[in-house]
Amino acid sequence: MNETIPRYDVLIVGGGVVGTALFYTLSKYTDIKSIGLIEKYSDFGLVNSASYNNSQTLHFGDIETNYSIDKARSVKQMADMVMRYLENAKQADNDLKLFSKYSKMVLAVGASQVQELEKRYPAFSKLFPKLRMIGRDEIGKIEPRVLEGRDPGQEILALATEDGYSVDFKRLCHSFVENALRKNPALDIHLDTKLIKISKNEDHYTVLTDKGEFRSSVVMIAAGGHSLMIAKSLGYGKNLAILSMAGSFYTAPKVLNGKVYTIQVPKLPFAAIHGDPEVHSAQITRFGPTAKPIFQLERHNMSTFPEYWKTFGLGFSPIFSLLKIISDKVLFSYIFINFLYDLPIIGKRLFIREVRKIVPLLKLKELQYAKGIGGTRPQIVNNTTRKLEMGEAKLSGEKIIFNITPSPGASTCLGNAYADTFKIIEFLDNKYKFNKEAFEKDLM
């Protein structure tokens, strides 16, 4: 074997929050020493982990009304890991500015939504003891502009808590990497290194990049929508396709003190419109996301157009699946109106109608389309069932894992790392140890 070719026990492909969370977990809580990470860009977290490409929210499931109690319980456990990491990091270095903390609430408007929230509260209050059900007066004290100009006869109710985290996930990537290197300075990181091809050999994977060749016993792919493209090149996930949903945002001067979410439409798999303070500036309120399909694996990057079609697949099956999905009247109407939200002039006038469900007296001149803000989320299309598969998309093969999209987003990055570490130890024939007791003590 050519000794100049780097050889690892574990090679991670992708330097976003999912890949760096695993990098940190393996370094701190296992005795695996030979770990590498490659990232095609010049820095960590420049795609979906960047603050301008996501909603900056740490999701727990308390105010996300599309979550069942079981889903919320699972998400909370994983989001709590990130929360504890953030709080520990703040204590260690208060200048890191990984997050800001705000109040948050989910707002019910009208009799049917109020009844839905009242029915939801008893079970969720047991899971989230700090969650309170509040009426009009207290809503107005916390968020005055939610009440200003609202019809006094309109029924409103909210579930509220003080534990609202806005997170700079790009900075979190850096924190994971820095802490991993503190534990093991010999770890290898290769930035500006683009994967070209990966192939399976008898006892290792050969990873060919534009900077040379790497070999590894185990590989973990954490490259968003690209993960499915790589999986398909190795024969995995052939029955799956990607529907890339792009989210855009509008901003306004500070009109909310914290996060205000609206009730999720049950049939829609995409987030309901909500308002959040920017993670590093409470003087800006961001509203969104909108959602529309695009034919790219990365927003604002046309070079990923051909890669999208490699991932989607050219053939009858994925096209038929997509047509079947968007033929649903509710979903088609939703996608159509969301296309309009991105149009000049008319988009803002249409979108403000949604925002005024949260802030009734918001003026048109206060609302601005946030150019360059908003990323993509890969939604999995199952060509066997002809349905969108919501939640986490993960494939596991012979000593390889493909993390396509965690659920919900970056909030579960450490939960994914925890689960993947067990799998990686197994892939390595249990030659190494995972100190799960220390992980759980620190983060669970």
C-alpha cells in the first residue's frame, strides 16, 4: 500500500453541523484516534448550517404543532443535548455568542385553533413543565404588537415559554471542531476538498477528491442532499429521490420580542409562517420561511443543478411520484402561492397577509424581502409509495452511513451523532469504546 495515502478508521464527508457534531463526539467520547473530515468549502457550516440559510431555531417540539407527543418527546431529548452543549460552552467562554435566548409562543387565532391548542396543552405541559397556556392579556404583555389592532372579539390563545433558543449553527460547527481538536490535536481536517468518487474495496473505502485520495475503514456522509447522490453511486437508496424545498424570508425592524409561531396546517409537511428575532440582533425580526421546490441541491448555487438531477433520477418513476404528490389540491395551492411570495412587488403584498396574522398592524414599508437569505431542505420522495417521507432521512450500508437530512434540522445533530457512534463502533468490530456514560452525563 502507498504509505502517502491517508488511511483512517473513520472519515466524515461534510463539515456542516451534522458532520462536525459527529467529529466532536467521536473525538471526546471514544478512543478512536484516526479520524478525518473533508469539506468541499473553505470553512465549516457554509451551506444549510449558515445562519442566513436556516431559521436559526433550536426545535424542542413544544410549540411546533405538527409534532405528535411521541415525536416531541424524541426531538426534545436530542434538542436538550444541543441546549446543554450551548449552555456549557457559554459558561466556558461567554464571548462565543453561539446563541441568543428569547421567549417563544405558538399563537392560536379563531375558535377552532384555540380549541386545538387547549386540547394539546395537558399532554405537552407534562413533557414541557415550563410551557404555559396564556390568554389575551398576557400575550399582549409579552408581545404588544401581536395584540395591537387585533379585533377584540377574535379568540386568541397561546402556549408560551421563556426557553426559546436562536442558534448560530455555523459558529456551533466551529465550536464542535475546536473542542474536538482540543481533545485530539492529531485529527485531520481537509477544507477546500471536494469529493469526486467513492468506491468500496475489500477492507476499506477509497475516497477520491480533487486534492488526492483517502482511505477509511468506515465512512459517514453528512452532505445534505448530496448524501443521497453519493448513496446512489454505491447502490443505496435507488427507490428514493430528492425534492429540494427552498425557504425564503422577509425581515422587518423589531416588531416582536421573541419567537411567535402559528398553528401548523395538518396536511402540509412544511413549517408554518413564524416570526423570530435574528440570532445576533434582536432589532431585526425575520418572518418565514416560504417554501418552493427548486432544481438545485444548494440554494444560490447553480453548479448543483446537474447534481440535483443525478439525485432525483431521470425516469418515469420519480416524475410520476412528484406529479402524484403535487396533484394534491392543498399542497399544489400552497406551492403556487409560495412561488408568488418570491416575486418582486406582488410577493410582499401577498406575504404580508400571512405576517399580519401575527402582527396585525405591520406596515408594508416595514417588510422587506431578505435577499440571499434562505437555504434548502431536502425532502425525500419514496418512489415505491409515491409519497414524501417526512422527518429524518438516513441510510446505512456496509460500514457506511448517509445522513441526508436530520429531523428537525440541526436541532438533532448531537442525537444523530450519539446514534451514529454506536453504529460506527459496531462497524469497527467493537475494537473501540464509546464512553456513553460521559456523553449522557454531559449532554443528557
